[in-house]
Amino acid sequence: MSVPDLTPREAARWAGRCGLSLPADRHAPVAATAQYIHSVVAVLRELDFGEVPPAAHRVHHGEEEPLDAAV
């Protein structure tokens, strides 16, 4: 499903609805970032995880993995 691109004006309007004051020079970068995030989420929604249980399921069933914050 294709969604029209978020315009800089719409980005400013949505920011205002959330109580954020967005300077005019930030409208376009914020719109571009939001559009990129939307495209990534769209790809993730298309993935088929089949029978893979959520991570919380593994933790509650004794399969806890060690935490690693390495990037």
C-alpha cells in the first residue's frame, strides 16, 4: 500500500498537534525523516515471521539470552 509523501507543511502541522514548536527550517528535514521511518515500517510489516515466537515468549520459557548493548 502506497502512502503519499509527507509534505513539510504537514510535518509542521503534525508537530504542532503534538505540542512541538517546529522552526520553519526544520519542516523539510522532519518530513523526510518521517517518510523514511514510514518506509522502513512498511517493509517490516511485509516480513513473514512464521512460527517464530516473540522475544518475550523466549524469556518467559527459560531461553533468556545474555544482554548485549554493543552497537
